[in-house]
Amino acid sequence: MIRRVSSKPALIFPLEDGVNDETVRAIFSLKDPNKIVYTHYSMRSPKEMSQRVDLEIVLTRAR
């Protein structure tokens, strides 16, 4: 299920731990033509006030 939150798509996994919903989002940064940065965020419970960075992957061009 995809919900729109402040014009950015968010993916909802219902009752991930049996009690709470988990909200996740991912961003691909293409600012530098020689690298791609993938950042994955999650908020595991409605009690959390902000999202945390779970994973960041940097892909660089092989020369």
C-alpha cells in the first residue's frame, strides 16, 4: 500500500512487530554524475518522533 505523505511516497508494512506499523522510504540522489547515493529511512513505531537512516549505499563509477 502506498500513501502520500507531504508529496513523497511512503510504503507501509502493516503490524511489522505485531503491534505497530512501520513506515519506510528510500531516496536516490543523482546530484553527482559519477555516483548514486541510495538512502533508506524507517520509522518503526508511531511513538518515534523522527525517521532513522537504516542504510546508505554509495555507488561510484568505475573508470
